[in-house]
Amino acid sequence: QAWAARELEGQWRKDQILEAYLNTVPFRGEIVGIDALSRSLFGKAPHGLDAREAALAAALVRAPNAKPALVAQRGCELLRGMQPGSRPDCLSLEAFANAALSRRDWPASDGIAPHLARRLVRQQPEPTAELRTSLRAPLQRFALTTLQRHLRELRGRNVEDGAIVVLDNASGEVLAWVGSSGDALSRASEVDGVLAQRQPGSTLKPFLYAQAIAQRRLTAASLLDDSSAQINTAGGLYIPQNYDRHFKGLVSVRSALAASLNVPAVRTLVMVGPEAFARQLRASGIQLRENGDYYGYSLALGSSEVSLLQLTNAYRTLANGGRFSEAGEGLPRTAAPPFAQAIDTRASFIVGDILHDANARAPTFGLDSVLATRFWTAVKTGTSKD
């Protein structure tokens, strides 16, 4: 063991040794590693733990099967050491430890798809004893628990709620519909985030570049100028900025889209025209409230408001080679929906290939990010105002 320890010390840094240890240390029962402990006891990933939760996790390393009172006592000592001069509330920590250590799993609340259920019931002309939906129960539960876990991790960063919708690419049937995280986490749980109008941010960029490529104004290898721009509009100068407030100079269309650079997208919209782009969005199923000229060049950055359902269905259009069909209403479909060609097939393929390219998105997201999956996936993020 001493020889192995010397070898380890010679090749690894202290933080690497600690990380490896925390990933393999056994905890209560069959829980192995800090990630499994964090998700089982606190319903979040380790990076989302607060000081109180981290202190309990650290106390469990020493004695995984200790009684909650002893775990809380050791956790309290750790908190004092982490925050000299503070007086942690050890009684509340013991109560918290009792609740956490008795928890086995986050139970699913009654009604895992309340927003869609109420909507479908209201649409029925006559009450029925049974109403079947197109939802897949395991996927619906997975989507709900995943959303709740992420919100717990982001607590303290002004993220208050979220929504998820999953569509079958071929049929357009709704497979999962999570309108909010539920009463336990949301302060507006009755609001259906799938249908609420929100700014889509950069998620509209793929449709803009697809249109420019289809019109042969650009190719994936064309160079765009990512530098400070001042564009004259009827309302004055429009000066777009990148998310990181830095410019990259000349970049390819592939890099501009994958890395989600704002200024090249605005320059592309100047070529295409706001109203022409608005028509492209409508053909893809995104129904804007105003015409393209109302939004102007900021439309490239998602200044309009759309619903998550329409946006998801528009991405389904890209997945189907540019062919659009209406998304399902939540009920099983008996026949395949009629398709209409909304985006050039070749342009859709190129955009999908760009959104899959991990190297092209590296300047913004890095090579090791949550967007890099183990299977072929075309991914796009979007950041709304505030």
C-alpha cells in the first residue's frame, strides 16, 4: 500500500486523488460515490450542494451508517470549521439529517402530467370515464424528476422553474409534457410552460442559417465577420453583442452557428431580411405575433415570443429533412400526419451536421460539456433576456 501510495503521489495531483476517492467511496447501503449519495439523499448533482448538505455528505464519509444525530453533530463541527466565528443551528441540522437519511427516493406526486390532462379534459365535448393520451409514462416521470433535480442544483441562481416537451419525430405525437416543476419547487405551478410565450433566444439561429444556405448566400465554410457592428435602423443604431462580450474576427458559418455567436447571425439576417426570415419561421410552425420588420434585426437573436411546443416542433421539422407537420395535441394518432416541405432538405442536413459538431462549438462551450452526448445528437441552446 505504501508503494502504491508513492506511485499515486508521483503521478496525480492532490485534487485528482481527492476527486477519485469521492467518486469511489462507499456510503450508506449500496450507494457508492458522492454523485450517487447527492442524488439519492438530496435530489441534486454534487455541484448543487449547499454548505449544510455538503457538511452532512462529508460527515458520512467517516461513518456511512452512523445514526442521524451523530452525523448531524459531525456536520455541525465541519460547518464551524468552514465558517469560523459562525454559530450553525445544530438542532435544525439534526432534523434535516433525519429527513435526508430516511429518504429513499423522491416520490412522484399524484398526477404526473396535470397541465396536459386538464387541457385535454377541457377540450372533450362530453365527460368520459377514461381518456388515453400519447404520453409515455416512464419518459414523463424521467422528464419530471430530471427537471426537479436540475432546479434544485440551480437554486440560488435565480432559476425558478422550467418546462419540457418531447415529440416523436416521425409522428409528431407528444411523448412527454412537463408544464412546470410542481408545487414543491415552483411559485407559479399552474402556468403551463409548454404553451407560455417566451423569448427563444439563440434557438432561432439554425432556421436563419438554413434559409441563407438554401438561398445560396452562404455555405458552411463561408466566412463571416465577428466584430463590432453598428446597424442603422428606423429606431436608431442597433449594436449587437456576443454573449461573452468578445469578438472572434473572421469565423466560418459552421463555427458561428455551433458556437452561437450573435454578431455573425445578425449580419446573416441583414442578407436574408427580417420579413423573409419571419416567413421561414412561420413555414416551420413558429407563429410570430408581428411581422418580421416589427422585430427587425434582433429577430436573429430571438427577440420574438414563441411557445416551447412550437419551437420543439420546428426542430422536429429540421430532424425530418425540412418537412413540417403539426405537432400532436396529446392524444394518440391513428394516421401519419401530412407533411409540407418548409426548409430545403440539403440545408436542413447541413444545419443538423453543424449542430452535432462538438469541435465547432468548442470556442463557446468547450470540448467537454453537457452538449456532448455518447450518440449522434444535434443540439442548440438559447438564452432569453434576464
